[in-house]
Amino acid sequence: MLYLDAAATTPVRREVLEAMWPYLTQEFGNASSHHEVGRRALAGLDAARQTVAEVLNCRPAEVVFTSGGTEADNLAVKGIALARRDRDASTSHVVTSAVEHHAVLDSARDLARWDGFEVTELGVSPEGLVDPADLAGAVRPGTAVVSVMHANNETGAVQAVAELAAVARAREVPFHTDAVQAAGSLELDVQGLDVAALSLAGHKIGAPKGVGALYVRRGTPLRPLMSGGGHERGRRSGTSNVAGAVGLATALRLSAEERPAKAVSLAALRDRLITGVLAEVPTALLTGPDPRVHPGSRLPGHASFCFPGVNGETVLVDLESRGLLVSSGSACSAGDTEPSHVLTAMGYPPEVATTAVRFTLSADVTPEQVDGIVAATRDVVGRLGSPHG
């Protein structure tokens, strides 16, 4: 089997397991306990926070460990919006985009449903990109928070986050970006991006599932969503997952060190795959930006297509029978019979959006294997698209 679904999750790296092991065994203490065992656990937690801060170019106190990307997104969108409204009742407007992960979109919609906020969901270009001019037109007095993702999990489209964040910053509105899919592929310098908040998830970069982090710029209002012991400087209660934090920090450090070389090799494989599929499958539509035309507009290991006239899930099953494990889009929406909200927001008709197939590559894929992927895709789509398919 060739695993081509790295956007959904990645295997835990050996280095990460080795870093975590002491905190799963002899250093088992509660980091909040005031004795030697607890102090050693706290030292591990502090070291992990320092490592994450170094990669993000922020202060350790600005790092909040969470249970994953979904919690980080919820805490950022809801926590910032509610805290700012607590300070000023007229601040009750949220701006996001129509192609966000559901963790952001549903957080914004919850604020509208339960807390009386107004939500603006910005449209996108056919490539899935937000126009900074559209954001400038949407932000207004009373906007509590803006949230636009760094890179899209379904299409790989990379947003101009620094430019978008500058629009919000000029209007003194906190800007949050979901960088869950960007981690390991793009630069995560929060000073360069100029964001007030940034979300991460460990399992996308070789750490275990169930751990993530949220960067929150010092001075940004944040109402905690979980009450309890006041952990994480009062921003996220719950007994600290020390081993998970250590694993996330290790994976983040390794991915940052490897990123420059890995991005180049993955981009070459991605372009080979895109060129091959478009040449061999005449009906194929590349979804998201074409990186061969606009370099840097797409994640380096990400290629996604629609195959009009063929069912995407059937393509998945047939490719798996040939040893290729791919996805029809977001793993978080697996089993959903509705067309992708990302693709429909980009202008694809629902019947075309349901034909989507996503290939996300890992660094151990070879050029020869990419050629095999192209050939298999050509054969499967050709057979399914024939009158007797």
C-alpha cells in the first residue's frame, strides 16, 4: 500500500515517541503538583513550550497547549470574540471565509446561533483565495475577530496571510489563522505573519493525535472555554498532557528543520503528479491554484482534482484496490454525502464537487511511484467514465 493521505494524518515519528517515552513512564507526574515528581513533569512541559515558541518566534507564555487543532480553533474564534464583546457590547461581528475548516466555520456559526453575533463569510476566487480588498470591505467598527486559514486542507491553496492580517491589524482587529495544514510545509513565524492567534495540530506533523497548540499574542483578549483548575495561565483548564506537549514540540522542531529541503522535493513530486494527471486524464480538473503558474500558491505535497462524470468515492475504492490510499477531501467530513463546501464556494457545481479526489504526498514517495499513481488514475477514471464502466 502507498499512503497518499498525509493531509489527513501522519504516522508518529520515532524521534517523537522516544522524546515522549520518559513522560509516559517514570516521569509520570502531574505538572501542577508541588513535589519533585510534579516539578520534573513541569520542567518537561516548560521545555516543550519553549521549543514551540522558538519555532513560532514568540514568547513561551504566548503558547497554549490544547487537545488538537479543533479545540485551538474554537478557543481562538470563540474565545477572542467573546472576550472582546465582554469589553464592548457593540463588538459582535466575526469575519471568516467560506472555505475554512468546519472547526472555524462552525465556531463562528455557533457565535451567531447562541451569542447573537453577526458573521460574514467571505467568498473566494475560483482558486479558493481570499481577496484582501474583500476583507477590507468586510471589517468594520464592531468586528471582534477575523479568521482565515493559512492553507486549505482540501485544495492546498495558500492564503496571503500576512497581507490579510495587515488589513485586520490596521483596523485594530485580532487576526487568527488556522495553520494546521500549513505546519511542516510553510514558515510559521508569527511575527512575519503578523497574526494575533495561530492554531496547530500535532498529528499532521508526526506527533500523536490529541495534542495541539494555540499561539495567542500577548495582550489579545481571550475568554477561556473550559473551566476548572486554571491551567495554561487560566486560558485552558485541564491536567496538562505533558507527553503530548513534548511530542508536539519535538515534531514541530524537526519539521521546521527539515522544511526547506522537504518542500523543494515535495513540490517537484507534486508538479510531476499534476502534470501527469492533467495530460493523461483529459476530463480532469485541477482544484485550487496551479503552482506551475503561480509558485508558492499551493502546499508542496498537495494535488487535488475533480473528475466530472465519475463518482469520487468509487475512484477511491478502485485506487485502493490497486494499493493507493487517497482521499475525497477533508478526513473530518468523511462519510458526508454533501458536496464539499470548499469546492462549491469556489464555484464548482455540486455534481462536479462530489467527484473530488485528493492526493497528499509524503517525503518518501519516489518519482517512479508518482508515475504509477498517474497511470492508475488514468486507468481507473477511464474505466469508470466509459459507457460500460
